[in-house]
Amino acid sequence: MTIDTKYQKPNLLNYQAAIGFFFLAAVLGTLMRFMYLQEVKFLEYKNVLHAHSHIAMLGWGFTALAGVLVFTFIPTFNKGKIYQNILNANLIAGIGMLFSFLSQGYGAISIGFCTAHIFIVYIFSWYFLKDLKKVPQTMGTKLAKWAIYLMVISTIGLWSIGPISIFLGKQHPLYFASIQFFLHMQFNGWFTFGILALLFKLSEKNGHVVHLPKGTLTLIWLSLIFTYSLSITWSTPMDILFYLNSTGVILQIVAFLLIAKGFYKSVDLFFSTGSLSSWMLRLGLVSLALKVIVQSAVVLPFIAKVSYTIRNFVIGFIHLTMLGAFSLSLIGILIHLELLPRGRMASMGYRLIVFGFLSTEAVLFLQGILLWAGKGFIINYHSIIFIATALLPIGLLSVFIASLKSKKHLTI
């Protein structure tokens, strides 16, 4: 794909940093699996977990998605240095979160770096939304705008954690509700809307402007609000929350069917070629479809209860969303835009990432089903899932090294 000089030229260091964050998150995830096999005396499991989740979402997720949204949607306007400085600041905040969470868990320093990230989000959102007004308003730009809105809205959950923990305590349902609000608006709001915005934009650049029936976006917003109720039912198991979730799930199914119908004419753009980018994107979109299907299953209250009481299902669903629907789709788009390398080493890395994702998902959900059925654990379960998880950092390291060897020198 030829890079349009009308739009922001990407700095490849942004994507190297993003893949670097992804690699570090995968290393930490693998370390967590290893800690079930052997004690690591100088690290606490919870600290590794916090570092893993923050680097994955606020490091890899924000850096990669924010960068490609700027590159794809925002004409130059001589604002390149502003966006570059924002992403550089987030790089520093991300590294700070990594080391501070590993050393102290939630403490003054780690909270300070998280707070810095929030303000970076606000600054980025201000400039991006301001510049987005200057481009033609299509469905893609509307989705991009709402992705940013939802990213900002998600931070309400983070700001609520401190006062609630001080006045009500960390065991109060509102404390957990605040955390779940942030995660829900990140996964199902910012990340999902961001990927949809990029797909719409690519379709528009390919000559097919996707038109959705009036009210489709409203259905997505309502489903996002209602499905949040499932996130808090485990701490507040009220019947009304199950009914609200069921309503949200139904609205979500209708909305995504309408979106899929709108994209029917663009299927050649995403699926016709046998290129690596199209395969990664296919797997990402299949993961997104599976995410919707899995959420559809919890329309029944008794299945909804199972979905959050068995930890394997919870982790498997989070990874289906973050690794599958978001990361694989985004990697496919980045390859398509020539922002991530191709080549033999990179291709091997992408294949290892895919195989690692598929194998860990299979093991997690199979183990979850066995626990549901009362059949106990898979023999050598922890060893098997550790080996499967280890494929992810190996694959990402290959991609990272390939990106360092890239001969392209694109700068903002």
C-alpha cells in the first residue's frame, strides 16, 4: 500500500515502541505462567499481574492504536511534532509503570505514572478531536471520534478508585465496579470502536463508503452501557443486572449484524488476498465475531454466572478480546499499511503469535469446560499453558528485531 503524503507520516519508532510494549507484556504473562511451576522469590505475582495488564493496555494498546489513528485520519497540518511528543511521553510513562509496578505494585510511584498516562490521554484526545473536525465527516471519522470519547470516559473509573478506597474501602462493590468500568470502556469501547473506525476508513480509501442504517451507532452505545452490568454482577449479583446484560447482548447482536451487512461489498479488501496481513485481519475479525457470540451466550442468567465464576473463562475471554479481536486485527492493519515489517523473520514471528494465541485459548477454554463439568484439571495443565504462552514473546521478539532491521525511514 502506498503511503498517502497528505496524511501524517509515521515514525517507525512509534511502532517499534508499541511492539516492544507488547513483547514486554507477553514476557510478563509468560512469567506469570512460570510462577505456577516454580517460585520466583524476588517478585510478587500480583505485582507482575499489574505490570502485565498496564503495559498491555496503556503501553501496547494506546501507543499502537493512537498512532495509527493519527496516521490514518489526520492530514499533516504541521502538527506532527505534537503527536510525536505525546507518544514519546507515553513511552516514558509506560516504562515507569513497568518498573514501578514490578517493584511496589500499587504505590505512589506507579500511581504517579498512571496519572501521567491519563493526562497524556487527555492531551492526545484534545488535539486529535480538534484536528478530526477538519477532515470529511464519514462513518469512519464518527467511530474514531467515539473511540476517543470512550477512552476519555473510561478514565472516570480510574479517578473513582482513590476516593472509594479511602471512604468505602477496597472491598466495597463500588471499588470493583470502578475497575470494571475502566476495563469495559477500554475493551468494548476504545479498542473496539478504534478497530471499527480503521476498518471503515480502509474501506473508504478502497472506494467503498460503508453506510449503516440510522440508529446503528445508538444500538452500539446502548449495548455498551447495558453489557457493563455483567462486569459487576459477580460483586453485586442482582437479577436486574442480568436482565440489563441480556438486553445489551441482544442490541449488540443486531448492531454487529448491521455492520457486517454494510461491509459486505468490502469483503474483497479484507479477505480476497492470501497475504499475511489479510490472514491476521481475518483471525482478528473472527475473534471479534467469537467475542460477540460468547457474549450472546451469557444472555441466559445461569450461563452468565458461570462466565465470571470460572477464572479460565474470564482470562480466556479477556485474551480473546485483547489478543484476538484487538491485537491481531490491529497487527493485520499495520502490516497492510506497511507500518510493521513483512519479510521472513517477521512472518515467522506473526505465525508464532497466532499459534500462541490459538493454543492458549484452546487450553484455557478446555480447562474451563472441565472445571464446569467437575472433571478436574488437564494433566500437566500449568506446564502446557506455560509452553503455549511462551510462543507469544518469542514471536513478538522476532517482529521487534525485524522492525529494527527495517530499511524504511519514515518520520513525522
